[in-house]
Amino acid sequence: MIGVIADDLTGAAELGAIGWRHGLRAEIVRHGKPGSQADVVCVDTDSRSCEPAEAAQRAAAAAKLLRAAGARWVYKKVDSVLRGQVTAEVEAVMKQLKLARALLLPANPSLGRTIKAGHYFLRGRPLHKTEFAQDPHFPRRSSHVLRLVKIPEKYSMRLANGDRSLTDGTIVIGDAESPADVQDWTASCDLHMLPAGGAEFFNALLHAENSMAAIGGEGLPEIPPAKEFFIIGTSTQAARKFVAAQRQSKTPVFSLPQELAWGAEFAPAAVEAVAQRVVAAFGSHPRVILNVGLPPVRDTEVARRLSDEVVSVAVPVLQQLPVARVFAEGGATAAELVRRMGWARLEVRRELAPGVAMLAVEGKNNFVLTIKPGTYAWPAKWT
């Protein structure tokens, strides 16, 4: 079994879907112990927004859990643009597994996310000149990779700078301008180091481990027509474009009350009122969209609450209606939804596109949850 530690649900699902792509059975664990049948176990520590000490503790506990469950090796999934408590979590996993060195490769060149000479670029633009500069949780104000992470406490950290050697006591952040660069880095890996990074590096490691494996696991049969509920807790460009297109096609779209952008309280009666409007819309439409739908908010605390408020509306809808397909956009949104619904374990059933995973919820038949990061686009099949 291969273990994965991710700091949010979308990251865990993304790597589980890559395992599925390689013909491996993958599951996501949020609480409790892993099952006995999975080839890839992805533990969601839900720690991206935690303080460094708490994030480190959760990462170490996940590493201990995976090692006890029989993981042959463990991969530390980090956000591709290094949001969250990356250094604290990588260090904690290294200490727990008694590994003296780590290779951190967050770039996903296939998605236009590259690192060149220690600087991060998104489709050729410096990271701090993209919408990630306005991220409400972890604004990316520099393209210099070493300024995007904290200095380790125990280990040294360096950029690759053309040198691909990995020495003990060091966390190396690797350049990667192309998928071939990512693949080449796998030659530097062994069982005595911690591989960490984005989805593309994990895919390269699986390919290097078993290059003859069939690509594409066995998924669910085609799901018959059913109610579809899109829960969008982000305000990214991709989200706004999707919502605008859906509204134009006459799909019912619901947004949060305007006053929430000013920090007003979302009273229970107001939550219930919006939820009932959503329920009523399902009476005449097979698909309904629920999104933030507000202008950009400067107050970071208010911005953080908005995705939770979307979930506050979504939960009573799901408790009242037999919605068979739920689509959650944004890591915080998906995690909050899963938490409030009490779903502890999920199994990957299909990868719809890179980063977009369809999941079965333990104990819920004829129901699928599809989740994706906010900066990724929904596949055309679903739009």
C-alpha cells in the first residue's frame, strides 16, 4: 500500500484519482483507520489553515497511521503554489518516519505551473502577478519559491540550482519546466527520503514504479439522469466563468446575501430561506447552482467565512432532497461539506479530469460526490 498525506480534501482526492488512473484502488480517510482493500490511502489532515504547530502534529499523526497500516512509502502532497504550512508538515513527516532528506517538487508543468531558476510561473506569468496574489488565505506576493515557504527548524532548505543531489539534513526544492523534468526527478528518489509536492510528481513516481501498469481504473457505469447540485465556494475566474455560462443557459443560480460581504451575520432564518428557494428550484430543474456570487472581499476573515456560509445553505438542501450528484468546488468548501455531513471515508470511483475526482461516500448508495480545486475548470462533460 502507498500512503499519501494531504492538507486538504481536494488534494487527497486528486492524488487518489491519480492512483485510480494507474489501476489502483484508492480511498480517502478523514477520520478513523484505513480500510484493508485500498492500494493507495490518502489521509486528509484538513490542516492547511491551521497554525504551524497544529498542522505539524496532524501530519505526523497521519504518517504514523499510514506506517502502522503497512504503507511501503509515503508521499506528502502539498499545494502546487505552496499555500498552507508546507515546511512544518514536511518536517513533521520526515521526523515521524525518520527520513533524513526530502525532495519537494510542487510544480505541475502540464497545467502551466512551472518553476525556473527558483521562481514560480503560472502559464508564463510570475506567480505574484496572477489571481493567486489575491488569495484570501495565503496571498502569493512573490514568485521566488523560498519566499513562499517558511525556513525549516531542523533541516536546511535549498533550491536545486542544477544540482540534483540530495544530501542528508536537507529539503531540496526542485525546478521543473516540463513534464520531462518532473519525470527525471524520480531518478533521485529512494525509500530513505520523503517525496513531496504536487500531483504531477506523484503521477511520475507511480509511473516509474510500474511503467507497465494499465492507465485507467475500473469506474462506475454511466450514472442515469439525476438531480445535480453544484456547490461553489470560491470566487476564482474559473468559477465566475462557469456560473455566468450556467446562468445564461437558464440553470437556476443562487448566491449569498449581499450584506455578508460587509461582515453581517447569516442568521439561521436567512439560511433556511435561501435553502428553501434552492429546494423549490429542484422541483422544475435537474441542475441547480449555489455559489458565493459576491464581489471580491478585502477583509480576509470575511472572505474565509463565505465558503462556509455556502455550505450552511447546502447542508439542509441535501438533508431534504435525494440529490444523487453533488459537485463541490474549492478545497475549503468540499472539506466543510464533508465534515458537516459526517462522511469519514470516501472511495475514488473515477477521474473526470486532472484534479477532478468522483467519489463514493461510505454507506451511501447511488450517490457520488465530485470535487475539484477552485482554480481548475470543470470538464466540458459536466458543463
